[in-house]
Amino acid sequence: MFTIGCHLSSTGGFLAMGECAISLGANTFQFFTRNPRGSRAKPVDPADAEALINLMKENRFGTILAHAPYTINPCSKTERTREFARETMADDLLRMESLPGNFYNFHPGSHTGQGIDAGIEEIADTLNCILSEEQHTTVLLETMAGKGTEIGSRFEELAAIIDRVKLKNHVGICMDTCHVSDAGYDIIHHLDDVLDEFDSVIGLGRLKALHLNDSKNPPGSHKDRHEKIGRGAIGQEAFRRIINHETLRDLPCFLETPNELPGYAEEIRMLREMREEQGAK
Ligand code: FE
Ligand code: FE
Ligand code: ZN
């Protein structure tokens, strides 16, 4: 099944997002767990969560993805900032239990000068603190562009974090196409090689979701500026290969392109058209 959706605003609640996704031709969606300033999140309305679960079943949705606020930083050099990230993520995971079996994605963070190794330890500490055996959510580390002191632009860094996590079966990776390209992995001309490298460093079994974004900048630019699908450096043909690749085609895909809802509907329609039958070449 091709599972494709986009980022949606969560202001109307869970059911409203599910209905919006359907209106766009999507069968999944992504949302922020709270506003990016990371302030207090609205309490979960159990009836609303239940209604979304039913709608997802009836419409055969794939896994949905909750995105942590991108302003939290689990590996800041400032202790209070790290604590805040931990509290926010722990609270988000608690709330995600009302939508069991889905994904919670976060940016590993920026080490803000203390160095990559220290950052990796702190990110792993955070995960060891917030993960519990009973949780029904898989926490995903997002591949990053390597802007500033960002950690997670190299597969080795993500592998080193997961290595230090105790409950490894609760963690995975979300690969952002704009970010990996900006990080210098050539998914435009050498997708197979990049996936082989991912497999040998992290293991493809950990790859759980894709963020589909074109990039305003050339590979290796470390910029992180998303572009509409086919309008950027990655280009439409590379996306055709990505969404049809045998190791990627069953992963849920989430658009975070610069679009309003009609633009998202159009991209989803275009990607569905680009999708080939299994085994077709
Ligand atoms: Fe992200
Ligand atoms: Fe992303
Ligand atoms: Zn980005």
C-alpha cells in the first residue's frame, strides 16, 4: 500500500486532521504535538482520539506521525534546556498512548558547542529516560541536514545514539529527503548506494518513515530549506525512484513542502500518479 500524507495543523483536533487528510487524498498525516514554542499542550480528548482511530480503520490509514516541537533541544549545553526537552517528550509520549501504535518523531538536537560526542550521550540519556517497555509508540530520530551544530546528519551519529539506547525496539529513523541530500548523501544519482550505507551503518530495519521534501539547495549544502516536489535540487525523477524503490515503497511518506492545503492535494495526486505497480520497471 502507498501510504502518503502531509503535515497538518492540529488546531481542530484529531478527527479534524483525519478528515482533512481524506479530503486531500491522503491516507496518513503528520502533526505537531504542540505549538513550536513548546508551550503547554492541550489535554487529549479521549472521544476525539477514539473518533480518529475509527476513521483511520474505516479508511485504511497507515501509521500517523506526531512531530515533537522543533524548538526543543535534548543535547543543549544548557541543562535547563535539556530538562525541558525531556519533560516535553515524556509528556508527548504519554499523550500518544491515546493513539497507540503510531510514530513520534524528533530532531536529535544541536550540541551548541559542547561537541558531537557529548551531544550523542545526552540524546541517548534522554531516550533512556523517556522510553518505557509498556509504550505503544515508536520514537523516530530524524536524519538532519547538518546546519550549525546539528547532530544526526551522519548515519554514524544516529547509529551511535541508538547503540546507547536500552529499549532499542522502541526507536527507529525517519529519513527526510531534503535533509539527507543537504547532508551530502547523493539520493539523486546513487540512491542504492545511500541505502546500502544506511543498511551497513544503522540497519534498514530501523528505517520506519520518510519525509518527502525537495531541497532549495544542492547536495551537501547543510542548509535545510524545503522545496516543492520536483521544483528543487532533488527533482521529480529522483522522487519517482524513491517512492517506487523496493526497500522504501512500503514506508509511510509525509510531505513537509512549502504548500497550503490545495498544493498538498496536488502533490499527493502527482505522487500517486508516479507510483508504479510492484515489480514494474
Ligand atoms: Fe522534522
Ligand atoms: Fe523533516
Ligand atoms: Zn527540514
